[in-house]
Amino acid sequence: MDSVLLYAEAECFIQSLERISLREIGSPAWFRQHEYIEKLNMQAILNASANQEEFIKDLFVSLGKIPILVHGMILVEIWKHKVFPILCQLQDFSPKSTFPLYMVIHHEATIINLLETIMYHKESCEAADNAVLDLVDYCHRKLTLLAGQSARGEIPTHNKVSHTELTDMNSIQDLRNMNSMLEFEIALKALSVLRYISDHVESLSLSVLSRMLNTHNLPCLLVQLVEHCPWSCRSGGKLEKYEEGTWRNIPAEDQLKMTKLDGQVWISLLNLLLKPDCQRKYDFNNFNKSQLLKLCGFLTEVVIDQLPNLSDLQRFLSHLAVTDPAPPKKELILEQLPEIWNEIVAENSGKWKAIAKHQVQKVFNPSESELRQQANRLAEMYNLDVMESLIPDKPKCGTCGAEGIKRCSRCQGEWYCNRECQVKHWPKHKLACQLMAEATEKLQKELNIKT
């Protein structure tokens, strides 16, 4: 199997990761760290999907760098809330390309994707140390927004674009639409991360358990996700489900099959309601009890057949319906609190507009030559053959979405089903093709590769 990084390269990359300030987002130092994390993410996925030794996870644990990932992810989250809206409203902001901005927005998705891969393991949850509290808060924020959007029918049901289309975005509105799509995917990754934390909650501090059960009442939030199922919708009378990064039409015979996301919610509920430590800490008051009993209507024979452990949850809920559990004992504990969000906000409070102006002038308005340099770095970052090995589906036509059978001969980054679709797509693809092709040619010259 192809490899993105050797062990020694990965070790150097992870060792070099460090906290970056909000003002530095988009700077050369920030982009260099972004490239490292992108490559580490791709290698981690390759190792996990091939059942190989997960040395990326091992290095993050041994070098104590998981808190740096959590900090970097929350940093971009705050930037998107506090700086990005101001930046978009500045009169002197008219970038030639929104590509650099997209890379910043995409950084959050890259980190949560990497965390989804490595937090599956108990040692990763333990190595996150106090940052696991910040990670729980982060997941709660994302899932609360997801549940609210689903209840209002605001879930984006269009599929994400390929990486070769990133440079085609030419307006701030395009960027906002792309951010909406990414936020949906980020929330789904956060669901998986939360499930993995709940798997190992016994080995974490009591503060983590208290935060999940009492501060955020995650069991009731998960009930909302079961009720509204954001990754499932009906369009034109057909059922669609979001699986493996895309919306798919589900044939009638498969409509009752449980998706991976369904499983993540149910397993999280099993962990948070049935584990002894959780039962002792959770307050089964009248409101919480009424919310949890809504699950009974979803625990059908078909569902339990697919996840047999849910029979334990069904029995627990049947017992809960006819009893009043004792309230949790009040224990005097020194509860730890998450720090990353509050530290970043306190450090930058009152400076949001100044940061936005600085980044407009110094970062997000690159010249043509600077944009080409960034394209060169992008070509070096992404190995097309390796990336395609991460995608379970066959390539899709960039115009109509049918199965792609021929690739753009110049940039090698876009697929088409026939010549007509390629010609039709050319006005949109032209700039991306030119940048990618020139970057590839430059890289080949540097490596003395003959084409």
C-alpha cells in the first residue's frame, strides 16, 4: 500500500507541532503546521483502514501532542465565530481567490478527522489529559447545533466538492456555503469522537464523567439525535442517508439497515446509561426520565437484531418506566474545568477587528505569485494515488456525477464520464487545472522526473 509518511518523518512532524496564536492563523508558520497535520491525517487513515501498525497514534500519545491538536481545532472554531464574520464585512477585503481562507476553514475538519482515528484507543483518551474536557465541550457544541438544525430542517443535503475544485470558489458566499457543508461533516465526526470517549470513561477523571452527564446532559442530547436523525432525509419521495461522506439513495430493501452513525449514537447511549459509574452519577429526574423513555419507540426488533446489546438498554428502559431511581449522591470533588476556549477568548477579547484587519492585509489577499506558491505546496501535500486509495467509491464525473472513466490529462485531478462533460466543465475547471498542472510540473523538475 502507498504511504504518505515514513515513521521518522511523522515523528519530526508531530514533535514540531506547537500552539499558534489566533493572530497567526493563515501565516506561513500556520500553513506549514496545517500541511503536517494533513499528511499525518492521511497516514493515520491509511494505517487504520489497512489494519497496519498505527504509528501516528502511538507517536501522538508518546510525544504528548494530542492537546495541541485540540487547541488548534478550537482555535479555528473561535476564528470562524469571531474573526471570519468581521473579515467578510471589511470594505477593503476583495481577495483574488478565497482558497487561502478555505484552507483555514478546512483545518478544523482535518483535525477532527484525525482525532476520530486516534481517539478510538483508550491510551489516546488518557493521553489527551485535561484537554479531553475541552474535547467533550467541543463535541457538545457541535452536536447541539446539529440537533437544532435537524429539528428545523436545515441540514445541507448537497455533497462536498473534490479538492481540485477548491480554487474555483470566487466569492465569500461560496465560502460560506462550503463552510456549512463542512460544519455538518465536522459534527458527525464529533459524534464518533464522543462515542470513543464514552467507551473509555472509566479510565478518565471524574470531571469528564460529570461534564458529560450533569453539565451537558449528553444522554438527552443523544435522544434528540435519535429522534431527528440528521443523516437521513427524504428527497423527492426517496430516502437518502449520509454515508462515507456522501448522500446516497437507499433502496427499499435497505431502508431499515442501521448506518454507522446510528450505531455511534446507540453505543454512546449504552455507555452513558448502563455503565455502573454513569448510573451512579446521572440524575434520572422526571424530565430526563421522560426524554429517555422516548427511546422505547425506536428499539424495534429490527434495530435490536442489528445491535443485540440494545436488548440490555431495552430492559433498562422498561425498568426505568416503572421505578423512580434514587437521586445521585452529592460528592465533594475538585472538578476540573476546560481551559482552552476561555483562554483563547480572554487573550483576544476586544481584538477581533484588529486581527481581521491584520489578516486581510498580511494573509488573505495573496498576489498571483503567492497563490501559485500555495498551489505548489498543495500539489506536494496531496498524492493523488494515495488519496484515491482512501475513497471507497469509484470516481465521479465532475459535471454530471456519473461514474468517471477518464481523467483530465493535464492536472490528473478531475474525472469525467465522456468528452462532452469535460468540455462543458472546462470554464469552471480551467483555473484549478492550470494551478495544479503548473505545480506538478514544477515539482517534477525539482525532482528531475521526466514525463
